[in-house]
Amino acid sequence: MKALTVGEVKTHFSELLGLVRKGEEIQILYGKAKKPVAMLVPLQEYKGERELGFLDGKAAFHIHDDGKISEEEFLGL
């Protein structure tokens, strides 16, 4: 797996997409501390739905188009 800074990703984006198409994963680092913030992964490896982990089957969520949530929804009422 390659790890590149945001600047490197911007400079070599087309090349990186070629590597991703071949199955390689690319980690994107951000800031002076170069902390990992994102991954470029092949589409077939992407899992569109995220699991709720230990709340699976016990909780649910819905994101509205406007991104808002009512107090009742937030409290699960």
C-alpha cells in the first residue's frame, strides 16, 4: 500500500487512479503530521453500506437530504 500526501495525490492523480484500477490501495496523508485521512481503493472492494457494529440490529439511522435531524430522531423517540 502506498501512502502519499495531499500534494502528491493532486500531482499524480491520474497515475494513482491507474494503480487503483489494478487493485492497489492508496492512503492519503494530511497536514504537517501527515496523518492518514482517506483511502483510495478499487471500487469492487468498497462496501457501500456501513455496519453499525455492536448496535447492529439494535439501532437504525436515516440521513435526510438536507442533513437535518429532529430532536425526536436524535433521541430515538
